Amino acid sequence: MTDTPTRRELLIEGFKSWLKPLAVAGLCVAALSSVFLIAPEAAAQSLSIDLGQEGSLSGRVVQMILLITILSLAPSILVMTTSFTRMIVVLSLLRSALGTQSTPPNIVLISLALFMTGYVMAPTFNAMYDTGIQPLMNEEIDEREAFNRAIVPLRGFMLAQVREEDLGLFQTLANAEPAERAEDVPLTTLLPAFMISELRRAFEIGFLLFVPFIVLDMVVASILMSMGMMMLPPVMIALPFKLIFFVLVDGWGLVAGSLIQSFGTAPLPPVTG
């Protein structure tokens, strides 16, 4: 006759089965603790920053902080000073006009807007590099002079796109006297005026994009009502017609080409060879 194990014996056997894994885990924790706590010199990594030989330490630190700040603000600078604002707003309004909700996704629209921005801004960026960045890399000028030279082409681009009404508005808000020359307009006034002008033009283009799709929605809704299908959503029925209409007229090519030409960008030269 076999003895039935008691509850106490079962608990002891279960504890013994978990004792070995717990002991192994404890040894691992102890080993890691000895590495990070008992011998911190062995785990520490040396880190050194070369601030250069010339200039004071505080001056180099300030330059490094300014560089990090500029890099962190690079996306905002891209939006404020380039054609990206107009591109992304128009593409977003086009998606809304088509009624495709989240198609194309945001990452696709942003990527397309970035590529078109690079195409529009290429002459300006090349001029900035030739006049400011390249002489700085050749140690012909200092950082301040390089900034003053590089900002001239970018200022010219923004002045060519900004509306006089918007520029005058921000000059009034800043209690500043109207500049005698366009080159004398401060960036603190030019940047917001440029962004407002870009938003205005983007909304104007968006309105023109909405009109044909609204007409198509109205036609589909009228047909459904005349057929007594009032419970059927007109948007769902009109969506495939919008898509095929947009494809047949080469909509993406028309929108991209019109956006780029709205900045007065010259076409690419023909490829020879």
C-alpha cells in the first residue's frame, strides 16, 4: 500500500524544483552587480571632447550649444524658410478633396513634399553654398560673415514669394519703420510674413482642387436621389469615379508640376551625351 503524499511534502518538492533556477538567477545578478557596483572603473567608458586650441573654453562651449540648438530646430527652419509649407498643405487638401481619408499616408505626402521642396530650393541652396559655406570651409571667412553671405539667396527667395500686405502687417505689429530696401527687412518680420503668404497661396490652390471633386459629388448625389437610393452614401459611390478621373487627367503630374512652376522654377536642362 503506497502512502499518499501530504500537502506539506508537495510544497517542499515544488520549492526544491524552483530552488535551482532561483540560485542561477541570483548568481547572475550578483555577477552583474559586481561589475557595475564593485568595480565601476572597469565598466566606465572614457569620453573626451576636443574644444580646439584657439579661443576660450567658454566661447567654444557657446558655439557647441548654438550648433546643437540649430540642429534640433532644423525641421522648423525647413518649414519656415522653404517651399515645404505650400507643398504639404496643398497635398493634404488634395487628399481631403479626394475623400480617401488616410491614403496616401502622411509619410508619403511628406516625402513627396520634401522631394519637390528640394527641386524648388536647389538653385537657392547652391547659391548659399557657393557664397557662404564653401568660403567658410576654405577658411577664407569666419562664421558670422558666412551666415551674412549665405542668408542673402534665402532672403531673396522669400522676398520673391511674400505678399506686400503680409510684410506690411508684421512691420506694423513690430512697430518698425518700413524698410527702404527689401534687403533691409529683418528676418523676424520676413519669416512670419513669408509663412502667412505661403498658407494663403496653398489655400487658393486647394480651393481650385476641391471644385471639380465637389461637382462630381453633387452629380452622384443627384443621381442617387433621382433613383430613390437616398440611404446609399454618395461619398462611397463617388470615390471610385474621383480616383479614375484623377488618374485619367494625370492628376499627380499636374499637381506636382503646377506647384513647382508656381515658384517660378526653371525646367531642368535637357540631357546631352
